[in-house]
Amino acid sequence: MTLTDDLVKKCINNEPAAQKELYKQLGGKLFAICLRYTKNRAEAEDWLQESFIKIFTNLKSFKFEGSFEGWAKRITVNHILSDIKKQKKLKFTDELEENTLMVEEEAHSNITKDELIRFINLLPEGKKVIFNLYVIEGYSHKEIAETLNINEGTSRGQLAKAREQLVEIHKKHNRINERIS
């Protein structure tokens, strides 16, 4: 069974096999989103479970306009942001976390998706969230500002600083790899 309107309709009718199939098809993608916002696998698993509860609870509000996967991703991201704000983990700072690596060499452009995700997780929470929302989720600075209750300038500034820090992290990674080789 593919992710079709028919599958969604069966889920709306509370058909367990369809719900299981929907989880099977979307679980990995939504879990990857959860992992981008936390270093803690258990927290990502909790967010995934809670997101699916919200998805199944709100299925009747899906209007079959646009992609169901996009709708589910939006619910997941909104849930994550709500939880981060509730935990008051979202801070905007110019400081790198202690485990973030810094050097002055040029960064190389060949980077794998897994490396990028690891590097993003080294960013301070505020920069990580804004980078994920803007670069990966495709939110505009206006949407980010409204979602996080900040101004657009803060969003733009934090994104620029996140990109700078990612370049520095990548440089250090390459330097370490050169020493190992």
C-alpha cells in the first residue's frame, strides 16, 4: 500500500492495518526530523510517538489539499517546537557549546548528509532550530519569527551565525581527519 488518499481515508476510519502502514511509511522520515532537533535519541523517539498521536488525532482535519506527508511533517515540527519552547531550551547565543570544534582553515564543500546532521547537532539550540526550520524545513524568516515569537532580524542573524559556525565545525572536522590519515 502506498501513501495515498485511500490509505489516509482508511486511517481516518481507524483501520489498524492502514494506521500501521502509515507509520511504516512515514516513521523513518519523521524520526529523522526529530533527530535533527535533538542530540538525545530517547527524546527523538518520544517526539515521534507524540507526533503520531497528534497526526492520528487530527486526521479528520486533513483537507486532501497538498501532500499528506508535508502535512504530517508540519505537525511533527510544530510539536517539536512546542516542546522545545515549553522546556525553555531555546536560547539565542553567540557562544558555541563546549563540544563544538573551531579552527581557521578553509572548509571543503564535500560533506555527507550524516556529517551535516552531526555538525548541526553541535550548534547551540537556538541556532540549530532556526537552521533546521529555514534550510531543511523551508520556513521563511517571517514564519520562523511568528512561530518562535522573535523578530525576523533575530532569525536572519541566528541563521547567518549558524552557517558560520557550521563552516568552522566542518573545518575542524577536516583538520582532524587529515591528522588521522
